[in-house]
Amino acid sequence: MPNCRTVRNAWNDRLDGASRPGLDLSTVEAHLVECSGCREYVEGMRLIEQLLAIAPPESPRPLFHAQLLELAESAVREKRGSINGGTRLAMQLSGVAAGLVAALLLTRGVLMPPPDPVPVDESVVAAELSARLPEVLELASAAGIEFVQEASSPAARLGAVVFGSEQPAGPELPSAVHVPLPDSGGMIESVGRRVGGGMKPLAGSARKAFDFLLGPVEPEAEPTHPGRGA
Amino acid sequence: MDDRALVDAIRSGDPAAARALVERFDAVVFGLCVRMLRHRQDAEDVTQETFLRALRGIRGFDGDRPLRPWLLGIAANRCRTSLSRRGRRPATIEAPEEAVDHRPAPSSGDDLAAELQSALERLRPDYRLVFTLFHEQAMPYEEIAQVLGRPVGTVKTWLHRARGELAEHLARRGIRCP
């Protein structure tokens, strides 16, 4: 004859859709005849089954269901929009940054072709750029701010699409294809992409982008602690 | 559209796929939330949060897995967070567990459904969650274990205790099989 624990476990197994191997159900029935505690337990299990059958889970209200559908749709649109907008902004910034650098180099004569074709001395170029680095950074930062301002208008329009409010059409972002690039602009493009790739903060990104022109950075001296050592 | 195709469509930014996700699963997610939170407005909030989290995080979801346990897992976690926040609020007055209940035993189906809800409310949240996932969402032990991050044995123990406590409460209320 099984004990109370075995009987109750067997009943739970039945509810779980499993059967306890090696257990003779007739012995369970015999136990239930004799044990009022287990009879009550089994009665409770049957009651739970019946209550579950007559008390299905509540359904969402039709209005909430409709709102949720709209919200889900908007969330996907917003996500797609933000990815496209982010890519577009990065491309714009890359182009403009490259253009800025190119224009600076060309107008200041750093890369202007000399009367007689002579090879460009890269160390001279690097020295010139290093000397003008603050000016380059200032221009790049100003361009970054201007383009963040430009980007706020498409973002507002995206918000209008998502939330359904009407907004006046804003100006189009300037296109990178209008930015003049020199033929031998591989290096400049690279600089532009690096500047355009990081906007937070732009000055820091630009500084990193121009690191290769500044040469190796001297490691900072270890801070000294007057109170230690001596 | 199967789960895999639905996930791919959402990842590609198809708004119709996001609607399909809600159409397919909002009843089960809401059903779990309302059982767990016992409050329709809170359940709607958590259901909404669950879908937004799922849509935002779907790029990191393993598309070879079924969606339903994943969504219910998010919902279960949000419900637990919501309950823990609620627990930090000033306590509401509740009837003591062993107090004598003088209310008449229910007779209609609606009353019996309310009795089950009331009995479920008295379970600790983990037991209630396991009971609801198993009996109302028909999730197998293994999936519940994944949702909760607990061993299957623990899930089984909690479910059996939940049933036992429910049965005891219903017996105290004098409720018998209809």
C-alpha cells in the first residue's frame, strides 16, 4: 500500500500528464478509501481542474488590442527610420568633413602643385597640418554642430509620421555628392569618415582622426605623490 | 507565416509583421500578466512593455527558437519587476491568511472563476507564475525552467506546492466540485 506522499505525488503526475512507473493505481484507490486527508487532497486537485476549465484567462480589451497593434507598427517603423537616418547622417558628415579638409588643404596651398613637378614631402605635409590642427578642428566642430541642427528637422518629420501629428516639411539635408573631393583624396576621405563617424563628442573624434598626423604621443608622466617615497 | 519568417520580417522592418506578432501573442501575454498582477491596467502596461522590449530586442533573438516562450519569459520578468515595485509601496490591508471566511460559498460559474482568481492571488508570485504558465499557457516543465532560469525539479516542486495551497484555500472556503 503506498503512503500519503506517494499518492499525492502520483496525483500530481497525473495532472502533469505523466504516470508514475511501477505504481498500481488500484492501490492508490485503496489508499484513498482509507485516508481522508488524501481524499480531500485529491478532491482539491479535481476542483482546480474544473475551475480552470470554467475560468479561462481574461482577454485584452478590443481598444487595448488596437492600440497595441498601432504601437508595434510604429515601433518597427521608428527603428527602421532611426537606422536609415543614422546611416544617412554619418554619410553626410563623412562627406562634409572630407570636403572641409580637402578645401583647407587646397586653398591654403599645402597640396597645390608646384610649378615644377616635384614629389610631395609627406613630412612637410604632416608638419603643416599639425600646425593648423586647431583651425581644422574648429571648422570640423562647427560643421558637426551645423549638421546636428540640420538633422533635427528630419527627426521631427519622423516623429510626425510615427505619432501622426502634422509638421511642416523641413529642408533637405545637403548631399555628400556635392562636396568636392580631390582625385588623390583617399587619405582625406579616410580622415572625413573618421571625423564623420563619431559625433560624441566631435572634437574628441576629430582629434583622434588626426592623431596619425601628430605622430607618436608622448606618454604622460606618472603623477607624483609628494607624500610618498621620500 | 511561421515564427522564423515572422522574426525575419520584423528584423527587416516590416510593420505588418509587427502587427502579426501582436495578433498572434497578445492574448497569451495579457492572460499571463493579468493573472500575475491581478489588475487589468497594470497588465495592459506590462503587456505593452513586453511587446516593445521584444520588438527592440528581436535582433538578438535566436530565430531558431519558438517565439512564445521567449515572449512569455519577457512578460514573466516584467511581471516580477512590477510586483517587486508594488511591494515597495505602502502595504494595502489584506485579510490574514488564516482568518475565518464568513462569505457564502459561491454557486455560479463566474463566482467560481473569481474564487480561483482569489486563491491564486494568495500564492507567492513564483508559485503563481509556474501554475499559470503550466495550466493556462500549457508550457512544459522544460520551457518554464528556461523562462525562470530554475532547474526543472524546482519548477515541479513549486507547481505541486501551488496546487496544494490552492486546494487548501478552496477547501477552507467550502468550495466543492460543481
